Amino acid sequence: MVVVNVPCMNGGGGETSYAKNSNIQRTVISKAWPFLEETIKDMFSSSFPGCFNVADLGCSSGPNTLLVISKIIDTIHKLYHQVNKKLPEFQVFLNDLPGNDFNSIFESLPDFYERIKKDKFGPCFIAGMLGSFYQRLFPSRGINFIHSSYSVHWLSKVPENLENNKRDIYITKSSPPSVCQAFLEQFQRDFSAFLSLRSEEIVSGGRMFLTFLGRSIADPSSKDCCCLWELLTKSLIQLANEGLVEEADVDSFNMPCYFPYEGEVKSIVREQGSFNLDTFESFKVNWDPSDDVNNKSFVFNKDRCGQNVANSIRAVTEPMLASHFGNAVIDPLFARFATLVAEHLAVEKTKHISLVISMTRKQHAQPDLDI
């Protein structure tokens, strides 16, 4: 497989960094945690290994990177205490592309290790594993548990044959069927390859837990997965109309991502055949995660919410956009984008759809649960 080295999130700790603008990802981790916790508990219902090898794929950087690992270690620690077992050693692999800000992660490890020591957990060893998860990352049968949050919807490359997708950067209502099919087929190839590669690396009976962006209905142009990109496209077209970017550059740019429907994911898992699909769940999160029913202090302000969403999308997409359009357009682009998002949210609060799947590496050929 030819893997395109898609630029990573904005590194560092500046105002536009991923570290300071990843609240949506943190909210998703929190909402997915009950399902992940149940997977961990089920995994340790009968087996208590002396060393537990964990991989977090697409770890990025910032405060979220070690959040899930901390929760996993805490939970396993409690489970071992309940049955009076000796605490296991932990080997944690943090994976992302080489351009990821691993320096920030490593700088945070002393504080993490200090907390592990203070809480009297078993020894924990953390290493960075650089590379695309669309290639082999680990030796055969060495990983007990694989986790990935908000990463697998990124494709290995921009789909081919998108010449008819001019003035759009993703699927829209006006996209011809060939464009929708190109995105779907690229996701099918990538996700099937992802499952096959992980099946070689994970132990028999090991678990994999994935959370990624998806959509709520079969229509690939549904607004819950396309609306945000349509607003970003409009922002780019505004710049093109003002002569700040070339229209040809807008025509030739497409996002290397796909937001699948439940049936598409289940079909790929079953056809690939290496994993039993144990759990499939979904939930919704507002574009601006601070706009939440549980946040009693929240007061809606369209401009502030628009800016929050723009900052979040900028932290994720700026390296890609800058490499294609140049650094000079980034500030004016996201200023326009923030305005368009604010206007949209004043009329309708569109939500992200998050898909959650938990799988077990098959030990013998057996059918999946019909879920």
C-alpha cells in the first residue's frame, strides 16, 4: 500500500495548537469511556497477564495523549486488586506519523511516571512508535490491546478519480456518484488493510477499541458529516473570489478522510474476518463541545462558538491546508470560516456523529454477534 504522509495536527502549545484546541476529542474520549471500561473489564474477567502491552494509534500530542492510557491503567489496577493478583507491568506504545509533536509527549512523561509511582501501580514503560497505521507497526502477536480515538476516519491518501469534484473538498449533495464511490472504496481498502495489519500484531483473543467520526444515515452527503466541510469550502471560494487563492488550487484539493455509516463498518469487519465485532455504539457531540446540556454555566454566543469550532478544525487541518494553499491564507481563511460557522449555529446546532466499536481477535473461525 502506498501511504501518503498526511501532515499531523498543529504541534506545540500555542493558541492554534492541537494541544489547546482538542476539547472535542477530549469530550469524545469521555463519552466513549463507559464502553471502553466495559471492554477492559470483560477482557480481564478470566485472564490476568503479568505484562500488558497497549498501543494507542494516532495518539497526536497534548493533554489527551496520556488520558486514555491513564484511565486504562487505573481500571486494570483496580481489577487486579479485587482478585488479589500481582500488579502487571505495562508496555505502552504511542503511535503517530513522524511529523507528530512527540517532543511534547516525552516532556510530559516525568510527571506521568511520578503519578504512576505515587499511586503504586505496576512498572510502566512508554515508547513512541512512529509510522502510519496503514503499515505494520509491531512484531507478530505482541500486543494485548489496541486503542484509537478519532484517527481511523483519516485515509491513507486522497482518493483517486476526483476530477469531477471541483469547488468541493469533500462529498456534498452535488457530488456525482463517482466521487462518493471513490471515497467509499478508499475507506474500504484502508480499513480492511488496517484490520488485517492489526490482526497480525495482536494476540489471539486480544481486543481492539476504536472511536471515529461517522454519519447517522446511509446517505454519504448527510449534513452531520459534510456540512462542516461545505462551510470550509465556502471560505476557500470566498478567498478565491477575492484573488487570495487560485481557483484551480481549490478545485484540486480534497480532504483525505471518510465518515462511514454503521453498515459500511460492520460489512468491512465481517468481510475481512479477523475480528469478532463485540460492541457497536454511536453518540452525538455538538460541534462546540462546551455547548452541552451538562455544562450548566454555558450561555450560547454564536460568535464565540463559531470561533471555538474554527480553532478546533484549524488545529487539525492547518498543516494540510498550508502545504497546499500556503501559510499566508490560513488566518483569513479561518476568520471567514468562523463567521460562517457562527451563522450556521445560530440557525441549527449540527452535531458530530461518533462511532464506537469493540472487537476481539478471533481464536478460531466463528461468527460475529448479530449486533
